[in-house]
Amino acid sequence: MRQTVAVGVIKGVEKTEGGSGKVTKAAQKVGTAPAGKKK
């Protein structure tokens, strides 16, 4: 559930920033860390 919320927030930021590559890279790193811990 936490991941879903984070993705929603990141998506909103990306839209506001205009799809910044930096935001996407940060989102990927944040999404990968919790995903691995959950496993």
C-alpha cells in the first residue's frame, strides 16, 4: 500500500515538473528499495 501511495505522489510530481528525468530516476530507486525488502 505504501508503494502505491508513493507512486501516486511521484506521478503527480512528474506531471507538475513536466516529466523530469531526475524525478523518474529517484522514483525508480525509491520503488526498488521497498520492493526488495517486501520480498
